[in-house]
Amino acid sequence: MALKVLSGILITRGHSSGNATINFSDHAITGANFTVNSIHQLEFGAETPFKAPPCKIVAMLEIKVQETERPIHRERTEEDFLRIDDSVIDERRLQIKWRSSGGSQIEEISYMVVGETEDS
């Protein structure tokens, strides 16, 4: 059994929503609406494709919360949300979608993918 591990950080600054696809064959990252920058991309293990959808961890690494003077409810000045959807994964790719509102923003998203690969 051989394992393959891919990890990295997506830089999403300046985009309150978007999506990125991480292709496992070459560890390339593409975005639908803009170029997604990544840092600390690492890959080790087997170079063959995954046998099945791999395990994954996707997390907000850096967020920005900025309160505005805009009244929303009686006792609060703002209602923000931060969302990440990483439910699309198969043997070839992982798709990550994010969205934030108000003065809050997801600035960096980290990921790690680990799985068993086909025999060489």
C-alpha cells in the first residue's frame, strides 16, 4: 500500500466568495472567477492516482473580522457569517467553496489530502 499526501494554503484575500479546485494529478489549483494563489504547497508519497476518494481536512487558517457601524438588530451592529464547503471530492480533485459577509472575510484556507494510491 502506498500513500500520497497533498497540502497547501489557498490565499483568498480580496474575495468574499469564490471556489477553487485542487487537481490531484499535478497538484494544480484553479479558480472559477480569478487566479487562486497558493503557498506552502507540499506533495509527497506515491505519484500514482488515488484508488478512492482520499481523506481531507479543510480549515480556515486566517480570517478578518471588522465591525461596521451599520445597525442590523437592536443590540448588535453586525451579523456576519463565514462558510466553507468542501463536499465535492473524488479520486481526481477536491473543490473548495467559500463565502463571507459583512466586515468578515476568509483570507487563507488550509487543506490536506491523504489517501491510498494505485500500485505502481
